[in-house]
Amino acid sequence: MKVRIVGVTCILASLATQGAYAQAPDTLPFSRLTIRAGALWQTTDSRFARIYSPSAGYSAEISAPFNVGEFALAVERATFTGLAPTPHPDFHGTVGMLKWRMPLPKLGPFIAAVGVHAGAMQFSFQDTVVAPGLRKEMEEVFGVNAMAAVRLPANFSAFAMGEYTHVRLHVPIHIAPLSAGLGYSLNTPGWLRDFLQ
Amino acid sequence: MTGRRVGRGSRVAGRLSLSLLALVGVRLPAQKVVVRRADIERAGWNRVTEILGGAVGWASASVDGSTLASSPDRLPAAGESGPSMPQWIVIVNGQRVPTDLFGMQMLELLPVSVGQIDSVVFMRGPTIYGGRPVTRGVMSIFSRSAHPGVNGELTYQHGDESGDPGPYRYTDLSSPNVEKIGPFAHGDVGWRGRSWDVDAGLHIASLNITDTLIASRFPGAVFSQLRQDVVSITPTVRAGVDALGGRQEVIASRGEQRGLLFIPTQRAEQSLRATESYIGVDGSLVAAGSTTVAYDASTSMLDANELDSPLPFTVGNTRRHVGGTVSASRDIGRSTLTVGAIGDRWTLETDAIAGSKSSSGGGPLVRALVPIGVSTTIDGNATMIFDGSRGASLDASVAASFRLDPATSLVIRGSRVQAHPNMNGDWIDAFVLRYEPPSRVPEFSSLGVSVARQFLPYVGATVEVRAEHVADWAGLGRPSEPQRASTPDSLLHDGSFLGAHVRVETLGLSTWQGSFEYDRTAAFSLGDRGFAPEVASTPVDDLRAQLSASPIRDLRLSAIAAFTGGSRWSAFATSAGTSASVPPVRRIDASMEKWMWHGRLRLELLYRNLLNEPERYHPFGAQWNLRWHVSGTLIL
């Protein structure tokens, strides 16, 4: 597993280096912003699924083309409910991520991209018994993701996104979120593009 | 030289700094390890303490990550050595700043924050540094110069360690909660005019001490009443002016650190509030035609007071230091001759004595820099120290540098330096901790040969081999053994060490930058069997390699590997005849830095210990898992 992580990192770095100078003029860095929002459904690994069940949630992200691929800042939130017969306190799971995706060749109005992401998941426990300072925990997450979208009129798009996320708790959790919704693209305001560069 | 100081961002400037210093580094003996601005940025170091991570071969030991002790020469770690043994020293812009408190280095109380640092030079072994005899090593910090007009920088970093229990806290799979790391923050604002500049800064750090391996050493009811983090806050002021043919500078600070401090000799923590007030001046001026006069003088007060807790408090003390050097240099033909004097005075106040106890030492110094032909330079230093009532002793070092060809240089150096407990205040820790110092002081001798060569236009390499002998190093003895019942001189040891250090690094402005550094120091002759178990507390091997790439503008990706050998600590064993062990560290870090707003904003995402291997730096210390840090730096 460790060797694989290092290997994937090297490959990505190499790809980034090679691809840095092969950019289409219509995808200049930070030239456009795409805002996406949608509904979120999640499944978890079987060990975790025996004690908690995720409810439907929501996801949102803002992405922009980069020199290589595109970057996105994303947030996902859902409530996890303790399961019978001994239900544990519910918690809200909020995930903040930095995503990097590499678009695949376009096929008409269809767009697809695959990538990796890393970030943190905050657990907000609905537990009034423990001290307030212990009701929240934050943990690292990383994983892979894929997105498919179709362009719609007036700069809108519809998307579906799948992820596989590893939450690095002492006993790890694996989450596979699936989200779908609408996106809207716009030219990046000059001041913001100036800031990002 | 980076960040706010030059136009488009610190990535580009960092490369320049890296390149220039790397070229200089080719001419330096490998005894020196140089940590540059770019190294600091890509490693994500936001505390001065963390920069010790770049000093390959300096065996650092820390219980909580906040404060550390370091052995640059493989001599036994703090807690395995007697408390009167000499330590390495810290120099900031030429001024000596006392940081040692019971063998722990209080580097967060220094009058400089990470954002103000241009480079740090680590020198190991006995030497004479600026006329000052140094027995074990020097950490010399150089601040960077600001660009004209208003300038400033603000950095905030936060991190978290993986391995929390999460929702499994309610199940049989529950585990202890682990640490938040930080926040670490530092900022400074200043003005630079044509011939003067002024700068005010502040650095803050907070680190939890709730790791299970720390907390489990206390009864639960006691630990819950202790401060759960170690926090330090240090405001600083610096001003400089170009006048009298040189640059004159004044630095002042008042730092404070609160929380548990591990006292190595006692093998336990005490809850204290340490404050250090410091003011120092340094500079040079031209007098009597071609004579250059250099000076530095400083005064400091390091105060250790009780911080309310259920723990016993026995180490309260106030130690004051006044010291300085003055020297005059004159060119005689192609040679340069320097003569001067050095002196230090220490005063201790503690509840155990009425009034105060003081010591002092100092003496004349001389240095000759003699070029021979076009490719050879002899650098000789000698200092005669009158150390309190102990009489005079002569310390000396000599280095011969040979330029073998345009790309290759050879340096042969030798030195002999004795410890000066009265001049350096080494006796203070022993006095406060009620240990009787031995009658003889340690003496250090070293011989080293280094070769530096530049291969191709882009690669430089340095190889050094060195031998060092120490006489009369004091061990600590068994923890249960009443020190006053044994003769301190019976714990003295002699030993010899043989080491090699290799550094290979890229030079210039290529897309890929990297370095590889390996150090191995082995004991080959230890005078008696009692010394070997103490020396085993420092690792034999240390390796650090880094690789970074800037594949596109304003983005830098870096990977850093650090491998350090394991160690065994006989004084920290839980049963007689055994040793507590610290496993080898095998760590890989990765960072991504992005500059925005035309170089005014730098964001960094950093992962440490990606392999999630056991990472500990002390037998009683915390164990660190994979962790992430996010930091932002705003540059004016």
C-alpha cells in the first residue's frame, strides 16, 4: 500500500511536469469558474455500516482550470445515524476537500474527468453527555474521484460524481459518495483571476 | 531574501537564495550544514525548533515536540549526561542568545521568528566561532534583509494528527484522541530606509501534550489538572543602521513559554513558566584607516517560575547573562590579523540560596587569515580563557583550505577546545538540580578533512571525514543512585568518535531541485564500559533527502525523506540492566506550495509521516502519526 502511494505520487508529479506546457488556449489557468451543487448519497464499508447509516446530504464545489487539469474546492455534508440495537449518538459528517482532476477527451457535449482529492472530515457528534470540547473531531481524508457532465444551454451543466474516500481514523472508514446536480460556469472576474495568479 | 523582499514571490527568490548559498556551500567544510530559506518553506517549518530537523547528524530528542535537546556530536543525550556538561550555542546575527534550560533548548524564546530567517548554519564539534570557544556546536541564524519601504509578513499554520477514534469512540474499537498541532503563527512589520531599518515581530506556538505516552506517566486526576498544551509567545524588535563604516544592529525580545517542561536529569516534567528577556547589539566600524573594529554585547535574563499545578516544583531560578566580544582586524599584506577579547558573566538567583551566585570568564583572542599563493588559505584561531578561579587554558583551531582546481576544494581542520563552565554558565543547571559537578571539565579535540566538488553546472557534492576525542565527559549514573553518595569524578568518561558526512545537492535554477545528505558517526574507542550505554542514546545514522519541482509557474511540489537510526536509553529503563528504546524513524513528507496574488500570498498543504510509521524522538516521548498542516503566508 505504501509503495503504491509513493508510486502514484511520482506518476502524478511526472504527469504534471510533462503536461505543464501542453495547454489549450481556452483553458487558461483560472480563466473560468464552475460552481456545482447537488444531492449526495453515500455508502460505507461494511464494518462501519453495521453501526452507522448515512442519510442523504448535499455537496458543493467550485472549480477552475489550472495549468494541468483543474482544481476544485469542495464540501460535502451528511448526517450519520446510529443503528439499532444499540444506537450510538448521531453525527454530522462534513468533508472539506481540495480536488485535482484531469479531463478526459471531450465527446460532444459530454465531459469526463478523473482525479485525486485530499482534505479533512469533521465529525460533529450530537452527544450532550461528553464535554463540549470532545463533541467535534477532525480527521484526514484522501481518495480518488471521477466526474461526468453534460453541457446544457446558458452556461449550465448537469453532473454526476463518484468518489472513494479513505478516512484515516485509528480504525479507518471508507466512504463512497455519489452526487448529482447542476453546475454553472462563468468567466472569472478580473480581480479574482489577478488574485489567484 | 524571499517572499516580500523580492518581486514575484518567494518561489523564484527562494531558488536564487538556494543557488547562491549552494555555490557558497561548495567552499564550506562539510562540518557545516546550511538550511536555506527555500528548505524552510518546503519543509513547512514555522517554529525555530523545527529547523533542527534540517541539521543532519544532530541527534534531536524531544518528549512533546515543543522543546528539544540535541546532541550534534554523538555524545550522550540530555538525561544520560551529567547536568553540568556543555551544550551547543545559538547565535542570532552574530549575537549569542542563551537558550539552554536544564539541557533543553528554548528556541521559541529566541529574538527571531521563522519568517525573518534567511538561513541557518549548523556547525558541529569543537571550534572557535567569532573568537568564542565552542565545544560542541553552533546554530547560527541569519535574518534576511527587507526591501525598501514598508515590509511585513504574516503566517498562520494549523495541523492535525491522524488516528482519532471518530465514531468508533462508542465501540470496543475506541482509541485515545490524538493531537491538534498548532496553531503556529508569526508576523513582522518593518520599514527600511536608505541606511537604516526597523522591524517588530511576534511569534506564537501552541502544541498539545495530551499524547497517550505522555499522559500515561501521570495519574489521571493529576494530568487533568495540568495545562494541556505548551504555548510560547515572543515579541521581538530589531533595528539596524549603516554608520561609521559598518552596520550597527540592536535586537531585543521578551519571550514566554508556559506548560510542562521535561527536565532530562530528573526524567520527569515540571510545570513552569519560562521567560527570557534579551537585548543585544552588534556591529562593525572602521577606525584608524584600515582597521575594522567588530563588537557584540548582550544581556539576558532567563527566568523559570512555577505554573500552578499539582506537580512538585523544584527548579525555580533566575539566571542572568552579560557578555560580549570586541576585536580589531587589520590587513597586513594579503593577510588579515585580528586581536580582541571575549568575556561572559553569569548570575544565578534561586530559592535554595540567599542572595546570588555568580561566575565569569574571558580572555584575549587572536585570529590570522593567511593566503599562501593563489590556492591556499590558512585560518588560525586561538583564545586564552581565564575561567573563574580555574586558571587559564588555551583553545585553538586551524583550518587549511586548498583550491585544487576551479571545481574542487579541500579543507583540513583541527581544533582543541576545553569547556569553560564559569564563562558559559554550565554549572547553573547542576547547582539548581543539586548535582555536584566533577572536578575536571571536558576537553574536546577534533581533526577533519573535507572535499567539495562541483559536478556539471548543476550538482555540488561535499564529503567529510572527521575524528573527535572527548576527555572527562560526565555521565549521570543510575537514577536511583544518590548522586552525593558517589564521587562525581567516578562518572567521567573518555571516548573517541569517527564520522563521515556526505551532501549532494543541485545548484542553479533548474525545474527540479534536490539534495541528499547522510551522516554516520560511530564510537570506536570508549574509555570504559560505562560510557557505551550512554552513547547509545544517540543514533549512529541520519539521512535526509529532498526533491522538489516547480513544473509550472508559482507552484512547487516537494517530497522529503528522513531516516534516523534507533537509540537505546539506559537511564530511562524501567528495570535495571535494560534499556528503553526509541525505534528508527522512517519518514516521508510531501508538500504543495502555491503562490498567488503575484507572490503576495503563499498557501501550503503539507503531509508529514506519509508512511504512518512509528515516529518518536524520546523513550518517554509522544508518538507521531501521519499528520497534515495547512498554512498561509501574506507578504507585504
